Amino acid sequence: MVISPVIVIGAGVGGLTTAAILAKAGLSVTVLEAHVYPGGCAGTFYHKKYRFDAGATLAGGFYPGGPMDLVAQATGIKTWPARPDEPAMVVHLPDGPAVTRWSDERRWDERRTAFGESSLAFWRWQERTADALWALALSVPPWPPQNLTETFKLARDGSAWLGRDVRRLHPRLVLDAFRPVAAHLTGASSKLRQFVDAQLLIAAQTTSGYTNALYGASALDLPRRGVVHLTGGMGGLAETLAEAVRQNGGEVLYKQEVTRIVLEKGRPVAVETKRRQSFPAKTVIVNLPPWNVASLLGDSVPPKLRRPSPPPEDGWGAFMAYVGLEAAAIPNHFPLHHQVVVREPLAEANSVFISLSPAWDESRAPAGQRALTLSTHTGLKTWWHLFETDRQAYEARKQAYTEKMLAAVAQVLPDMRAAVQLVMPGTPVTFQRFTRRAWGWVGGFPQTHLFRTWAPRLAPHLWLVGDSIFPGQSTAAVALGGIRVAQTVLNNQKIGAFVRQEELGPFSRFGSG
């Protein structure tokens, strides 16, 4: 029997999830990664004996029945190199409270103390809505359907789900599909609104006035679902998935930057790399933003990719600072994730996310040291304009942002400055260089409405995976997207004759086509 070759471009979490599932199902799978390690924006890089998380630093979805548990079952992963952590994070508001985000019942007293009794109505709405949406996302095909079969299945299974779980829903939730989170903050205190805006910016890429209420409720839910730390950093997630690809019979090849996807009669036949190698392909899955895919197709780009080249006007880049510091500057039992809100508007170093390596993970830093990753949202255009026209101003801006972020950290770690051993900044230009993402655009589309993300099928046997498809950003979200793409590829290749249903495991209920 001849098994059609599948090429996955990019060893991010979404691409590796798809690859591991397809390899387990018996397909011939090869993952091509331009870098020397997997993970992309959720990777961990090594520099001067430190292991820094490149971009993503917060991992969730590992609870029983959650996204990463489903991924483990579908790929054959026995255990993740993860340890639960509590609290998920602490949010520091300007001239206001430090709000600890607990996953257990302590969260209610924390909300009551920080925002008052009246705020609990908002949080009850948020949790009720998130519960309902997670149940839907894990039981029926993800949004949006791409063909009649998916549309029928969504209508059938969605109706069954509504009939079974409608008791969870308030009638007004139907309106949330067409209104922002801010609709539930009418009359709320300025502290609550600022807190919600800050959390949505890092979880949904925009604030309450623009975030769709359904997406927003789920985006705010990550701390309640539990946060973990991965041994060796966030890259441990991708490395575990890459090993699953290999264990299931696939290949993961590094230093293989793809330069072209070859199409014949609208279908992929090969993938070419910078090393002048050509890999035959019947199916190609791209773990990159849509604009990167268009550049790889050249004149063969399908109509849906023929769009203006710049990233979305409301899309973001990240400014990062990777810091090595003496462990003595960190108090005992100091939470490992913090968000410091300096002022509004919430971007451009006015909101800084801080992630510390755990004290128990000695692989992350030299003896007596800790690795610290700082990030803030930043616009793309100014960085690129300065980089291309005024390199001196570019470097000056980089230094100014670094100083602003270190000042924010000093608000929660007063002894940090004297303990710093290493500071290494990164801009959107840096992100493009190391992740190959066009313009250094990260985080996926701001979740402003239900049709914002791309559907994964770009052309016959050409698929998109990652944070550009539903359900969007976060490692758990892109892993769910990878499950959907894997299932749909299997169905489209009509391999049911030699893949037993039990081999498809828990993801057999996702997607169809």
C-alpha cells in the first residue's frame, strides 16, 4: 500500500500536534523546521547558560478532559513534563490592588476584596459562559465549518449539545455572539474594567470594548483551568510533541527553511527548502500565518490568499526582554507570573508580563540564578520603519523600552536591578528573524468577532494550522486547532479502510469533511 506523504511546515505546537496524530494514524509525515529547535513562539532558546522562553510563557489546558489531555491521548503521549502551579499569576494595577488569580475557591474572596461584591455578577457570567463554550468546543466541530458536511455536523451536534446543556445558559448569552465583553461591564468600577482590559489584552489581543463576549469569557478563564510549568521551559511542550511524531513513525527535520510550495493543477506536489532539497508531498500543512503561506506559493497563490500584504491594523508584535538575575533577589514563594499595569493605553511597555523560571528547574539558569522573560504588546510599523530608515533611532527606542520594562519589574521585585546579570531585548524584527513570521506578527487575530479567524482549508490538500485558525492563540488553543486539522485530513484522504476508529481515539469526534 502506498501512503501519501504529508509535509508539515513549521514545528510549532499546532503543526506538531497535527503531525503526531497523522503519524500515529499511519501516514508518512515529515515536519520541516527552519530553526534548530521546535516550538516557534512557544519555544525555549539557550543563551549563555540560560534557557529563555522565546514568547509564550503561560501553559494551561492540562486538566483531565482538557485540550492538552486530549492531545496526549490522540498522540500517544504518556506524560507531559509539567508541574501544576498556584496561583496562576498576580495582576498589579496602578494605584490599586494586586489581584491574585487563583484557580480554586479563593478566587471569589479575592474578587470581592479587589472589586467589591457587585463585581461577582460579572465573574458569574464569565465562568458560566466559559463552561458552556468549553463544553461546546470539546464536543462538536470547531468554528467555522468549511463545507456542507461540517455545517450539517455542527448543526446536528450543536443542537444536541444545546438540548442537553441549555440549562447552563442564560437566554441573553445568545446576544453575546454579537456584542463585546464591555456589555457586561456597564456600571462596573474603573478598577474592574482596567483589570479585565489588561487580562484580555494578553489573552485575546484586545480590550473589553472590542473583544467578542463569547471569546472573551473563555480568554479570561485560563487561570481557573490551572496553569503548569514545563521542565526546561515552554519548549518542553514542543519537544514532547516532536518526540511523539518520531515515536509514531514520522520525521522532524531542523535547519530546513521552506522556500516554496510547488502546486500542480491547484494541488501540492512538493516542498522545496533553502538547502535545495525537494520533498514530495500530497498534503501540505503550514504552521505559519497566512501571509507567509502566500509568499511560499508565489504565482500559484489561491484566491483566498490574494489579500493586501500588511498584517491586520489592530494586530500586535511583542517587545521582549530576556533577563538573567541572581536568585537571591527573589523572595521565597514568590509567584512565577505577574502582569504589571503601569498606565493606559495598555501597550508599548505600559503593561508588562513577567515570567520567572521555577526555582526547582535548575536547567533554566546557572547555579544561583533565575531566568526572567518580560513582554509587552507593541505596534509593528514603527519598529520596521526605524529599522529600515534610522538604525540609531531603532536602537535608542529598543533601549528606552527595555528601561521601561525593567522599571515595571522593579515595582514587584525592588532588589532586581542590582541582581541583573544579563539583559537581552527583542523586537518584532527579532521575532521575524527567528520565527519567520511575517513582520514579527504574533498572538493571532484580535478576537473581535466570531468570523475573525481563518478556516484551515486553503486549497485542495493545503491546510493552515496555528494561531490564525479557530480557536486562536495560546498553546492549548493551537493544539485544539491541530486536532481538528488532523481529523479533517484523515477524513479527506479517506483512509478509514486501514485506520481503525479506536486508533483515532478521543479526537474522532472533531471535524469532518
